[in-house]
Amino acid sequence: MKLFIRDQLPLLFFYGFQLVMITIVYWLDGYQNIKISLYAALLSVAILFGHLVLRYLSNQTAYKRLEKPFTSLDEFSIEKRDTPLTEGLHQLLDSQFRLYRRDIQTYKNKLDHHIQFMNQWVHQMKTPISVIHLMIQDKDDPQLQAIGDEVDRLRKGLEMVLYTSRLDTFERDFYVETLTLEKIIRSITSSQKRLFIRNRIFPVIEIEQELSIASDDKWLSFVITQLITNAIRYSNKENGKVYFRGFTHGKYKVLEIKDEGVGIPKSDLPRVFDPYFTGENGRNFQESTGMGLYLAKEICEKLGHRIEIESIVNEGTIVRIVF
């Protein structure tokens, strides 16, 4: 209704101006019967009002559609098309809608092909990395150990690319089951033993016996691996520890990962889950990508978990996953 009134304001203004001018002309011509003039004006206004009511009723669906924007593409519709205005509006929206859907589909196909290529490339790169790892894993040469460290970094980088590309199709690639939290943590820390040894950091596991959770093993392992990598990367003292604590809090199961690292400045805490945000620590540790915590939060939300973080500068950081 508001849009209709605003649309008709110029007509009402010029109609009132025209009515006044005609009345003045008749008055100047010597016709001074006020009652007849008022009756004619009232009759004219009634006819105008009837015209506006008829026009609004004929085009009310179009005005309502214009006043209420679409919230999704599925809402696209105009029920009645029995006037030139609604017919023209429908044709315009329909043509724009079809062009928009065509462009969206084109870009979606390009993006799908790009993601497919990235996934294939990552899988192809994993093979030579695995071969290099097998060739050097039992060697004690310091140079080969350095190569092994770089191979681990390459593998983690490829995994981040792969999981990032799969995030949009998460619903097709997850399987929820009952998992023993201690078993998962011991398996992940064992797979990351080279990282712990290289940085002289020791894992301390304090998890309630038989504490079980419902989650996806693969996605959750990726999240915990990212948190372990961050905990070790930002540790600034030798013989430090990373604590893994699992416990029940009311109806929730909780996993805490606590490090003894540099901590996160208070001003950076609200943004640590933003993509590509590295903050103050990112300028001091050049390997930071700003994607680890972002992916961890996105995956946890999709799994139905909650992730929290608290930190004190020069004391350490606690990341908490609530199941």
C-alpha cells in the first residue's frame, strides 16, 4: 500500500492543482455558485478515488511483490498477470531470473571443474610424498630427517587444500559413529610424533576412561590435527607440553587442548576464527596461513560441535571442543 501511495502522489498533486485552477477560472468568469462547485469537486474526487481503488486492486500483487524482496530463488512468482503492469513486471523478472540462473549455473560448473581438478591434483601429489616418506623413514641421516620434516609439511598443506575444497560438499562425505575419545587422541598424537619430537614438545593425555562421543572420525581427526599443529607451532620453550583433557560436563562431553605457548593477544581473540586472519602472532611466525582455526570452526559447526578458545599472552592457549 505504501508503495502504491508513493507511486500515485504526483497524480494526486496535479489533480488537486488542476481542480483548484478550474475552480478559479469559473470564479473569474463570474460563476460564483459555491455549492455547485463543491458538488462538482466532490463528484470528481469520488471518481478519482474509485479509479485509484480499482487500479490498486488490479495491481496489488505487483505492489506487494515490489515491497517484499525475495529471500530465496524458490519464492520467485507473481500470481496474477491480468493487467499490463503485472504482465510487464512478470516478463521482466522472468527474463532476469532465467539469465541469472544461467550465469549461476555456468559459474557453478566452472567451480566444480576447478574443485575436481584440485582434488585430483592433491591425490596425485600424495603418492610421491608417500614414496619419499617410505624411502627416508628408517634413515638416521640429519639431512634425510630434515627432508622428512618438509614432507610432513607438504602432506599437511595438501590435506588442508583437500578438506577446504570438500567443505562445501560436506553433507556427502561424513559418517557419524560412536568414538572413544582417548583412542582418537592417542592415534592422532602418534601420527604427529615427528612434529612433537622435532619441536621437543610432549603430549600429556588426561582423558576419562571410556569417554565416548558421536562424531565423524576423519573430519574430527583433521580438526584435532590442526589444533595440535597450532599448539606446537606457537610454543616458545623447549620441553614444553601440550595437554589433552577429556571430561564430562553436565550433558556435554568436552575435549580441551592446552599449550604453553606465546598465547593470543586479547584484541585478536574475537577474530581468530575468521578466514586468513593471522593477527599479531602471524607476523612473528611466518608459516601462519590463518586457515587452521577457520576450518576447525566450520567443520565443528557442521558436525554439531561447539569450539571455544581462551588465551593469556605468554602463558598459553586453551581450545575447547564441546560435543
